[in-house]
Amino acid sequence: MELTLRTVHDSDLPVFFRQMNDPEAVRMAAFTPKDPADRDAFDAHWKRALASDAVHRTILVDGDVVGSTAVYGEPGEREVTYWIDRAYWGRGIAKAALAALVAEVPERPLYARAAADNAASRRVLEKCGFRVTAHARGFANARGEEIDEVVLVLEG
């Protein structure tokens, strides 16, 4: 398996849109847009995101687009995020992609958040050096309710 990160191309966006409309993936991620199926909102989000100073990368495995990852936010409060196509779960792709991203972005600290019941995402983050520093509650659009979340940090 050859994993690479590259800048996001416009041709990646339809793939990301499809990936972000997988009901099981949406439920697991929990903190998603209000309506993942709203293509106009999706396009507006990506237009803003790609115009920002955030670092957005497409995740490729053997040349196929399998997800995305990013570092975004204000200096000193920047967060990481990632999304992997469910067909590729359980192969170590999320961990490898996130490790590559944090190696590319030397800024520290970096933060992450995950639904407290998303053990797989928490494991990925912890394998990349993130440590749980807080517990919080937040409204999860994908579940239509407030849920527990963990806040993690990657220090220098």
C-alpha cells in the first residue's frame, strides 16, 4: 500500500461529498454539517476552506482518493481533522495519513476532538501522539443531540 498526501484538487470534491454521505461514517464522526447532503453548503464550505490558510490534503492510496485530512483554525488553537472512506477503514490509513500531516505541519500544539464513543478515532489520534486533555459535551448534528466528546492535544 502506497499512501501519499497531496493538495486538494477540484476533482476530489465529488469523492469527498460521496464519502461524507455514508450514513455509518456520518454517525461515527458525529460532528458533521447539519445536512451532509446539502451540496451547495458543501461547495461553499470547501470554497472557504481552500481559500483559508488551513492545510488541506487529499489522501491517496495506490493512486485512489480515499479521504482528506486538514489542519485548520487560529494559531495556537489549530485542530486536525480527517475523513476516510468507510471501504478503507481498518487498514491503518487514518493513522498513516494523520502522521504524515502532523509531520508536514510542525506547529504545536495541535488539537483534535472526537466523539467519546468513537474508539477508533481516539486510537488513531493517540497512536499519532495526541493525548486526552479534557472531556466536553457538544451538539452532534449527525445524532441530533448533545454528546460527550474528548479533546486531545499534540504537544511539541
